[in-house]
Amino acid sequence: MTEDTKKKLQQEPATLKEGDIKSGRRMGRRTLLTMLVGVTGASAAACVPSQNYSGTGITDADPSDPIGNGRGQRTTGITDSDTGQFADPVGNGRGARTSGITDNDPSDPIGNGRGQRASGITDNDPSDPIGNGRGRVYTGRSDSDGGQYADPGGYGR
């Protein structure tokens, strides 16, 4: 403060004049509420961390790619029955994935029940439940497939 301002303040009494008094509401309730919601929303948005994830979401067997940033194509795992020019590739069809299990629950659709699919194999491993062991099912059939994925004799389809 300057010396002149200090002298004026000391000489004049600190009273309000009629022109210094303002009456009336400056801000309505709706305006206040709108401003409050806006400030709250902006502060909440500022608290949310931004995720700048640029990965592909695919994990492949290549050790040079980071996890979740592999190469390849994401598929649905569903093969539907469309044909023609606009048909989906095998394993990349449209539709709902089902569990393939039919249980006794009437609220589940047929073929989409809950539970665990059993392998149908009982082996000598005490940690596997009966009917859900590991190994191959002996079918007694031999089919004509060959090559890398051929079934051994008696284990065909």
C-alpha cells in the first residue's frame, strides 16, 4: 500500500454506503447445481487413469513379442454354416459359443449347461475323478487317416 492510501484509510471511518450494498441472488439453485455437477464430473474424469494400450491382445509362441502383443488373427472359435462370397473363414464364424454340456437345470438351454465335461477315461491316477482321466479312449476301430495326426491302431474314429 502507498502512504496516501494508508492515510485515507486512517482518516475515513470504515462504513458501507448505500451504493456498496447489493441485494438479490447472484446465482440460482439450478445454476449452482449445474456448476457442481460439471466440476464433479471433470474431477472424476481427471482421476481415471488413461490406458494407452496399443497391444494386439494376441499372445503367440514367438518369444520376441511381448505378452499380449503377438502376431496373428483373433478368431471367434465358432464355425457356422454360411457359404458363398461373404462366408466367414473356418473358426471365425458368428454365433454363440456353447458349453456342449446338457445338465438337469431347466433354465439352461440344451447344450449350454453348467458343469465339467468328462473325458470318459478312467485311468490309474488317483488325483483324477472316475471317468475324467487322461489318455486316449480305446475305440477298437482303425480308420484310414495318416500322417502326423494319425490315430494309432484301435484308437480311430
